Amino acid sequence: MRKSALIVIDMINTYEHADAELLIPSVRSALPRVVRLLERARATGVPVVYANDNFGEWRSHHGEILDKALAGPRSELVRPVQPDADSLFVVKARHSIFYETPLGYLLTRLGVDHVVLTGQVTEQCVLYSALDAHIRHLRVSVPKDAVAHIHDDLAPAALTMMERNMRAAVVPADEIEF
């Protein structure tokens, strides 16, 4: 049986980091399509998993991370994509959503063989997560207009690498098939 999961990467964010001002315009552009993907996934029963940095807060859990982001200066970028009661949440400390997290086990338990990666940052966390998904024999889709980048020149290259090297389906968000 084929089953998909929507993975929302690092969208629970205070945007209080060195690259934030470069990232924010791309987040604003991608945000409506991320919201639509969330709505489609939730409406059709597709599991939604948030994989999010802990921002060095080693005693934080997902609720604290969300509360801090919602109280931060860019809460308007977080509120539309915040987890609902059915969402799952994995705290990560490095770029890949799989590195030292229980995500692989969780996806196996859910019977997932296809991940849709949305969120940020295209040329960092999304790229490395796509590679790690690929080496775990998961099918990968990346909605090219529902991922945010820091560097305008690196994002297209990262998407091309995902498509060519990892056989990811890199398509507009509205063409994503769960």
C-alpha cells in the first residue's frame, strides 16, 4: 500500500537568526501554498509531520517552540501553518529531518513510503532531508513553490539536484499528489 506524509520543515520559527532578513521574503511568497498543502493533506487524512529545529533550546518540547514562535516578531508567518491537534512533531537539531530523530521509525509505523517536503530552507534543510529520504528508499516530492530559500542563486540548483540526483518529483504545489 502506498501512503504519503506531508513533512513541514522548520516553519515554526522566530526568525531571529542571521539569515532571517534574506529568508523572510521567500517565506512570505511560499506561505500561501504551504497553507494550501496543509489544508489538502488534513482534508484527505494524510499525516502531517512537523520537523523543526530546537534553536539550541535543549530543554524545549514542541509546545514551547511553537509558543515562542507565536510570541515572536514574525508570528504572522507562523500562525497560518501552526500544527493542529492531529499533527505530529519531531524536534531536530541539525539540517536533515532524519539525523538523530525518530522520524524514520515514525514513518515506518505509519506505513509511509512517500514524503512531501515543504518549508525551509530549500538549499539547506530541504535538500539534505530529500537526500536522506532518498537513501531510505522513500519516494520524495518537493513543491517548488512551497519551499523557501535564503539564496536566490542556490535554490534552483538545490531543486535540480533533488530532481536529478534523488529522483524527487519537483512540481508546483497544486500538482502534488498525496
